[in-house]
Amino acid sequence: QVQLVESGGGTVQPGGSLSLSCAASGRIFSIYAMGWYRQVPGKQRELVAQLTRDDTTTYADSAKGRFTISKNPTIDTVSLQMNSLKPEDTAVYYCNAKSPGRSGMEDSWGQGTQVTVSS
């Protein structure tokens, strides 16, 4: 099992920046990818950014050019730098880890951290 602890988040004005960090513990050697998802009430959780162990990145269209995911310095600790934040980025952000399991990839989740973009 992988345990995830998030830090960062908070409230920022439109156009501002925030950084989220996530640290994994437990079976970190099994982690294939780490990423960030977000969720607003009444909507499904959606992928924001993902980074694999071999440095392949995936970004949601809404995040491209504004958000950067990186490992610090290994895959068990990742950060999400969010610039040029917009009110529509307001959500609870969840750290995610993917590890191979018996029936395919298994997800581990952090507790979530609130990001609010408001003037």
C-alpha cells in the first residue's frame, strides 16, 4: 500500500500562483505514476497532471501552459506548480499514485487540499 500526504493549497487571487506537494510512503518502489486530480461539488474527479517514473507527463488541456508537475527529486515526492490561476481552478485537489496490482493499476489517494481562486 502507498500512503500519500499533501501540503500546500489555500486561497489566492486570480492570476496568482500556488504550489502543491505530495509525499508518498509505504510501497514507494511500486509506484508507476504520481499525479494530481481535482474535484468540485457535483462533478467527477478529473485529472490535472500526471508524471510517470520514466518522466512522461500528461496534462489536462486546462492546465497546459500554466501548471507544471515535477518530482523532487524522485517519484515518491511530487509538486504541482500552478501559475496564472483562474476562478475555475477552484477545487479540492487530490494527490494520486498508481501502482500495479493483481487486477491492473491500483490507485492510492491523498486526503485532498482545497484551492480557492477568488478576488
